[in-house]
Amino acid sequence: MNDMTPPVAAREHTVESFTREFLRELNFGRGVDLDRASANDKYMALARTVRHYLMTGWLETLRNQYRDQAKVVAYLSAEFLLGRQLDNNLLTSNLEGIARESLDQLGISLDDLREVEIEPGLGNGGLGRLAACFIDSLATLDVPCIGYGIRYEYGIFKQAFVDGHQVEKPDTWLALGSPWEFPHPENAVTVGFGGHVEDVTDEDGVKRRDWVPASVVNGVPYNYMVPGYGTNRVNTLRLWSARAPKAFNLQVFNEGGYEEAVKNQTFAENISKVLYPEDSTPQGKELRLQQQYFFVACSIADFLCNVLPQDFDLHRLPDRITWQLNDTHPVIAVPELMRQLVDLRGWTWEDAWGVTQKVFAYTCHTLLPEALEVWPVDLLGKLLPRHLEIIYRINELFLEELRDTYPGDELKVRHMSIIAEHPVRAVRMAHLATVAGFKVNGVAALHSELLRDKVLSDFAQLWPEKFTNVTNGVTPRRFVRIANPSMSGLVTEAIGDGWIKDLSQLSRLEPLAEDAEFRRRFRDIKAANKVEFARVLKERDGIEIAGDAMVDAMVKRLHEYKRQTLKLLHIVSLYQRIGSGALPLESVTPRTFVFGAKAAPGYALAKQIIALINAVGSTINADASLEGRLKVAFPANYNVTLAEKLIPAADLSEQISLAGKEASGTGNMKFALNGALTIGTDDGANVEIRELVGDENFFLFGMSEPEVADLEASGYSPEAVYASDPDLKAAIDLISSGAFSGGDRTLHEPVIAALLGEDRFMALADFRSYVDAQDRVEAYYGDFEAWSRSAILNVARSGFFSSDRSMVDYMDRIWGAKPVKQNF
Ligand code: GL7
């Protein structure tokens, strides 16, 4: 140890020293005595204590970073959906046992303090959670990485239900303080917006373009520790917060012009005010583009000026960094780096482009055409006039190259252009990313194939070597070890704890699927997890469910392509058939249908679907004739914290998107890893899950992607399907009759009209196949030994879905970055 070591050394892991530190934090950090401390005081003191123990690793990682000058992965993402931090940091600092004992001795329950933490919901769903899993894995694998993003003051909205309808409330996650962040206002970076571009000639007579912004905003970095598991490495997540450079105009304020005086401040601080509650269908919002440019400009300036040594020769940039673009949100980084090199450092265009093309790689996360971001040139030019010029120039050179390669094929040139002409002139961010990036990847095997063959096929023909796949993954620390401690204990008892860092070791559980005693213990754990989930639902939402029914879960954003309506039609059909006597109640397995879903606030149909799910739920839950066999539980505000309770309790995982629409899915992986069986279509990563766990341990249904394409081409009539399937017709008619809306036939009409009219995502076409698969589920679930065997095999065969594996694939196929072990 040297004299730079912080006061509490990482190695000093005793209950006594922990207690000392905790009390010191309480007294000196919070200014309270133990007897008068609130739960928040105690949580804060605990968090600060834990953070001390990680500090040595963090400082050492930073020191090594400067010393080794190793290649760094900069993960640029508008979203990091972190979830609670305390549990993860207790795990990585190996302090859980010590903290629990220490707090016990003080008469405090660690579990109570855990509940105090409000999770930072700085993401919409899968894409944001993926970013959080990736930085966890990179730290665990000892790979130098900086996550760059936005410190939204308000994260994803808090969902409430009023009469079954979604109401959005602000997510005040910072209200009680945030013990995990380290603000550094002294390292603020300045970012410009608007204004104009002019020609200037510098002292050496060199002409260049000079951007004169109309306003500037400061980006203040907030650093978060990203500790690896089983290593001393602690990487950094740097989130930017926007501030006005000049807080306000005192003169105007003193004259009583209060609003006028803080105008600049409002403009600036709005930029990091709130996470856009969009999922897959971005709206062309000016503020969103401001956010994108804001965090990207801060991050590039930070890396070039603060992370790299001052004398670093930027021609060697590709040896030191890959900027991984998490979807198109950060793609404005491309012209920003060009501006940094050409305008600010006087490089030639060719040199700058040569370097730029070697440092960016692009991950696409969608297949929906409407989700591919485009920015109208009017807007982009108004906000970032110089960047628009640079984009035009990139495009001009790209189109020249295309015309050389495909002489006379103007149609192809138009299709591939970075600039779209219709309906308005706009920049296609996915094209810009593909042209500038040295690699483009999809997020599951099928998705990457469809990207290559459909969405970006022209580009894949031109540059086949650019395209690759990296199937998503999830961190086994949070989603198995922390979320499911009992199952983790059982697994560790059986195969040791190596699986936590090397999830492929789960395959060693395979033989135990044949062991009756192991199956019994596995089942008992699932049963106990259900009881715990039921307790949480009661306490959190006042929802009562049976502790022993089958838990059938569909949790994901509300989107037509994900087909919550298909799940709903199955529930309504069961209800209808029971009610009509076609299905004897005694033959129905007791089931709780759990939904968790937020709808984008502007997505009217999604909100109507939520209202319908709630309406069906209230009716079914109140119907005494069902004797409680069917229950619908739709807790509001599904988030990472609730996921960690639900997933370990689930028996059945619903992954029922229309084939060819879900890029990957990651919830599907979390469920399989916790021993739920999947009912799913051949879509996204479901394809790989099924291949690995085996057909006999997966309930496949529905059309394949080529079948969907064929049906689309030959003309799809939802009306005809409705007319030809009596069960489907009866279910839809029951909804239309007003059975779930107190006789009101109009209330749910828009949902029904969307299904019977266009049914864009072919829920009706897959209904029969889905219901048949559900019948197979029922039958199989009755054979509890067979079901447990399949559940264990799901766990044993899902090790591939660790985000550690994803990171190794990114390193091999894209980054060329290597682990750097810390020796101390
Ligand atoms: C998503 C995809 O929809 C989802 O299938 C994928 O698992 C995830 C991570 O790759 O990315 N794309 C997207 O825009 N969101 C997603 O969750 C919000």
C-alpha cells in the first residue's frame, strides 16, 4: 500500500471496521446519531461505507489506465438502465456477509435498507438495460471501458393506473440524494448549439470553416463506479448533466425580470432534464437531438482532452479506442469527431476520415423501419449547422464511390444515400453509422441475418466484411446471483461458484436434471420464490395472488409487435370457454398471468391495450365462479427492481412477438436462466434459446419469419381468420359485447378495430397455434417431474446468454480490445 491509499483499505474486511466506518458515515457524513437516524440516513451511510471499500480498486484502475495506455472501449449510450446499486456493490466488494452482521449488531435490517434505494431508471427497456449489463461484464472481464451517457434528472416515467388507464408521473430518483455518484463540475465541458458557420483564414493563411454557436451549455460529468466481480477492476460510467455557463442575469433579476433572467439556465438544464419515454419509435423531437449531441460532444471532448495524455498523437486514435454506438442515438458523434479533427485541429479531410472510419462501430437494435432514426435537415441544420455540412460532405464522397461501383444505378444510389428526400429531406442516421462504422452488428443471429438481407442489404452487399452478429446477453451477477439467491446457492453447492464468472459452467448441472432429489430442491426454491413474489406484490401494489399458482409472465414495453393482445386473447378465450361450459373449471391449472408494461405516453393504442388488460383483469379477478383459478396481476411501474423479484418466481416466459420483429429480447434470457420455460415464436434470441435448450424444453408456436413474409405478400385478412376460428371469434365478441367494460361497447373498440382491421402484427393469424401451444403447456405442467427436468435443463443450457460471452464476442469480432489484469 502506498500513501495514496484511501483511509479504508479494501483488504480490511472485518465486521468491526465496517461498523466503525458505517457509524462514522452516519455521524460525520449525515450529521445524525444512530438513534435519530432515518431509514434514508442509514441507507446513505451504508452506501457510502460500501463505496469506500471499492475506492482502492477504482483509483488503481485509473492509475493503471494512465500508465498502460491500453485500448479502451467507450460505450456511447443515451440509456443506462442500472437498477439498484447497493446489492451489486455489496456483491462485488464481497461485503454482503459483513454488512449484514454489522447492521444486525446495530439492530438494523440490511433488507430494509435495500428497499430504501430508488433505482436509477435511466433507460426505457432492453436497450438501456443491455448497456448496464455490458459495462458490468467488461469490468468483470478486466476490460478497460468507459460508459458515456446522460444523467437525466428524471428517468423513465413512473407509471400509475387510474381506473385502469396509464398515468405518467415524474421519476424523482434524485430526491433523497444519490450516494453512488461523484460530480466533477471543475471538469465541465462546453458544448455549442445553433448559430452559423463562417470561413476564416488563420495566421498561416490556411482557410477553414468555423462554427459560431448561438448558445453554449456546460456538461458536468458525474462519475459512477462500475466494479467488476471477482477482480479489483472498477471501471467508470460517466454521465453528463447540463448546466448553464452563466447561471442567470443578475441585473435583469434585480429589475424583477425573474423568468427572463433564468431563460438561459432553463434552456441549458432542460437538456438533461428527462429521459425520452420512447421505445423503438422515436419522435422527431428537437430536445432529443439536443440531448444526443450534448452527451456525445461532451464524451468525445472528454476522451480526447482528459482521458488521453496531452501529447497523444491522434493519428493513433484507433489503437486507443473504439466508440461503440449503442443504436443510432449517438451517431452524431461521427461528424463531431470530424469537426474536432478538421476544424479544431486543422487536419485534412482525408486524414480525419481515415481515423474516423476506424474508431466507430455501430450496433443496430431494431427491425422496425419506423424506429430507424432520421433527422430532418432543417432541424439538424438549425441546431448543428456545421455538422450538417460535414454530413453532406461525407455523403457526397460516399455517393461518388457508389456511382463508381454501380454506374447508372441511380435507384440504388438513392436508396443508400445518407440523405433521404421524402417525405422531407432528412439524415438517415443508420446509413451514416453504417458508412462511418468499421463494423455493424445486429443483436441476435436472426436479427443480424435480417439486417444483412433486408434492412441494410445494399450496404451488406457493398461491404460484406463490415457486418457481423453479437447475440445479446445478461449479467449473471444481477439476474441470477443477486435476484435468485436460493437457486444460486443450490447451483453453487452442486458445481461450485465458478459459474458466476463463467456461465458456461452451468452445463455441469445437466446430469442433475435426472436426479429426483435435486429436482425436488429446485422445485422447492421456485415455490419459495413465488411466495416471496406474492408478498412483494401485496406490499408494493396491494395485489393478492395465490402463492402456489403457475406464474405466467409477460413483461416488456407495451408495443403492438410484441403482441400483448395475443396473450390477452388467450386469457379471454379461457375465460369464455370456462364460462360457456366448453372447458371444465377443474381441468384448468391455477395460473397467475403477470403483465408488466409501460406504454410510450404518445402511443394511444398501446395505452388502450393497457386499459383493456386491466379491464379484463378486474373482471376475471372478481369472478367468484372461477374459484381463484385464474388471476391477472398487472402491477404498475414494472422496473428492474420488480424484475428481480418476478423472474426467479416465473414458470412460464411469454416471448410472443411476430417473427421478424423483435431484434433480440433479453428478458427471454433472464427467464430461461432462472428456470422458466419459454412459450415463444421463432423470433430474436428465442431462436437461439430454443436451439440450445432443445425443442422438448421450449413451447414453439406461430409463423416463422419467411412465413410471415409470404402471408404479407399474398394478402392477409384478419377478418377471415376471425370468421373461421370459433374460439377466437367468441373471445373477440366477448370483449366487443362490453363484458369487460360494464356493458359499454365502445370503450375497447379501438383495440378490436386495430385487430380486425389491419392487425399489423398478425396476432389473429398466430392465435390458433398459440392456444394449442398453451394447451401443451397445461398438459406438461401437470407432470411436475418432467416440468422440473425441463426447467433445470433451461438453466443448464443457457450459459451462452451471459453478457460476459457477448463481451468476448465484441472483443473478438469488433473491438480488438483486450483484458488488462490489475496486479495489486
Ligand atoms: C431493443 C430491441 O427491441 C430488443 O429486442 C433488444 O433486445 C434490445 C437490446 O438489443 O434493443 N431495441 C430498442 O430500441 N429497444 C430495445 O429494447 C428499446
